[in-house]
Amino acid sequence: MPFPQLFDRARQEGQAVSVVIAEGQPYEFALLPVRAPNLIGWVGMGFLINEAVTEEINALTGLDISVVNYGDNGEISYLASSHPGQLALELMSERGDELIEGEYALHSQMTPDAGYLTYASQLYSDDANHTYALLQLSRNELLGAYRSLQWQLLGIIALILLFTVLIAMWSARSMSKPLMELAQAAQRIGRGERFTELPVGTERSETGLLASTLLAMQEGIAQREATLHHQSRHDLLTDLPNRMSAQEDVSLLIKRGEPFTLLRLAINNFRDINDTFGYALGDHVLATLAKRLQHFDGSESTAYRLDGDELLLVVKQSRSDFAWRTRLFTSLHHPIDLDKSPITPSLSAGETNYPDHGDSPQLLLRRSDIALDMARRHRHPHQRYLEGQDEHHLRQLTLIRDLQDAVGNGELWMAYQPKVDTRNGRVEQCEALMRWRHPSLGFVPPMSLLAWPSAREASACLATGC
């Protein structure tokens, strides 16, 4: 088999057609199977790519074509071209190194003498032969048609320029005014103004589409602002207004001078619910209680979530009465199904009243927190703020803060209490007791250390220095 590579490809693909080199000459060779019906042999036939072929291609395409084969020494071993013999030989002799290095193969380009626009395609290559087909178009033929139409092209270009200037002037006159109006409208939309319509152009015109787009953008901005405002003023879990909303609403009620009551609610043993049932079910408890607060006496009260397990109810009453609180706690204490295990929530409430207990949102909320802390500490369902609880609360926080430095300052001392045997009057044992003398509060009784503030307040005090 004289062409093993072609034969291997034919066996793989069923047939093969390629350029082959025989005795330094390029042939277009086709190799096909013979079946009867099974494969009984192969038939191959080829023709020499000679001047007859190049002339036929030239007649069909109008392009000069040359097929050249370079030997391993870089010399031309075969040449067939539609160029005249001597010209073809000169052209191919000058291009050998450039063709082997890949010039003209990626894209067509002019020859160094600017005589021909050339594109090269490699037909065959091995260690001994390099065969290329060159398609060429002379520069004179490229520019011949242009020269004959040069003045016509110049006239057409001049008319196009004149027409373009006229169209630009008309467009500037017809579009500049509505575009300026739309630009001003966009600036006003950016400042927060709203438009119901922009009477610029028709709906099908470009300015009309731009105006409708601006109106749609205005609505989209308004919706996003409303969503962001809602999220910034509401709790994500319960969708209740948050602490910021509570402070704003309380400030508004104070400005109006309307008496109202703040009822601060907290779930007792909420941490145990989270630890026992998981945080997802703990969130379910909060969401359920928030929904119950929203539907309880909706016209007279507004519910908020402050943080953690604390909720707030702003009631349009000067103070809450026992019957109203009974109805509230009855609705809140209804069992909640947690993972098929009903649980009855227990809540404590701290109450402050405006104007009796303060005239600012911060003071009323702080005193409601103090009242709630007293209710939880004494395990009462409800505790109204009492005058003087601020001082007691601050005293306890001061003790928590200063106890950290009491040992280093030498404020702690030991007291020894003897234990006497009454039968013989002898001291058998003694009890060692630690006592604290505060530099500003004086002797601190042991019982005052048993009534600490809530863990949350104590942690905040330790972290911030009260």
C-alpha cells in the first residue's frame, strides 16, 4: 500500500480523499471500498494537480491559483499555476520560506511587493515534501473596479454626508426638547417627586417608550422603598413593628398628649422551650403569640416585638384594668401545638402609664423593662411600675459592676459566727461569712445580693459599665 496514512483513514471512516505526493508531484487521490456485499477490496484513483486543473479553477473563480511542492531542501520540485510560467516561478521561489513558516495561512495579506493579495492553504506536509495551494488576486484587479467607480463613489459619499447632516439637524430639533424634558423628569424622580404621566411624544415613539420606562422605574423605586421601609420598621420573624417603630409611635402619642399604657410582655422559661423543642419551634411560639396580640382588641392596642422573647403592647388606655388583663392573658395562654406536644405559654408583663411614669419613649420603655423584671423575679403575671424602682434597679446594677473590683480594693472581709454547745457553754465550731462594705453604699446586706437584675441586664451592665 503506497499511502498507508490514507489507507488507515479510509479503514476508519469508510472512505478517504486527500492530496498525496508521488515522486515529488501532488495528486488528488480517492480511496473507496469494494463490497459484494462484504468488503472484498479497495479501489483507488487519482489525478495529477496540473496546469489544466489550475486553469479550470481560475476560469471558475477568477482567482489565480498555484500549486507548489517544496522538497526537504526548500527547492521547488513541482509547480502548476495559472500564472505564466516565468512569473509563477518567480512568485513561488520568493515565497518558499514564508509559506513553510505559516505566512498567508491564517488570513489573506498582500505580498511584500504589494502585487498580489494572497491566501495559502497547506495540502500536504511531511519530512520530505511541503505542498501548498495559493489563491491570489492581483492588486490591479482589486483596484480596477474601484478606479472606474471612484467619482461615482465620491458623489454618493457627498450625498450621504449631506443627507446625514440634514437628518441630524431634524433629529436634534425634534428630539432635543422632549429629551431635555425627560432628563429633568428623571432628576426630579431621583429627588423623590412622583409623576402620574409624562406627556412627551406618543406611546410608539422612542421618547414615548422612554417616558413609559421612566414611569415604570418610578413605580419600581417606590415599591422597593416601601419594601425597605417596611423591613426596617418590622420584625422579620413575626412581621410586627420593631423597637424603632415602637419608639416613633410612642413619641407621636406623647406629642398628641393622649394617655396610653405600655405593656411589656416576656415569655417565661423561653430558653427551656428552645432547648427542649428547638429554635424553629421556639420561633413558632413567638409567631403564634404575635398573631394573637395582633388580633386582640385591634382598634385599641398595637403590638410590637422588641427583641428576643419580649413583646410590647401599646394600649390607648390610661392604665389597664384587671378584667382587660384577664382577657389578654386568657387569649395568650391558650395551648400551642409544638411538634404534636401542646404547650401552654406563660407570660409576665410590666406596665407603665403615660403621663404618670414618664414623658419620653426611652424613659417609658426603660421603666416598663424594670416593671417586667420585677414581675419575672417575683413570678407575678403583672407588675405596674412603682416610684423608686429606678433607684433600686440602678443600685443593683451598681453592685454588679463594683463587685468585680471589690476584692482588689480590699472591700470584702470575713466575719466569724461562733457555734456554742448549750450543754456546756463551750464554742465548738464557727461559721465564716464573707461581708462587703461598699465605699459609697456602705454595708451591703447579704439579702440585697440575692435579688439581682435579670441576666440580660446584668450582662449589659458588665459589658458597658452600666
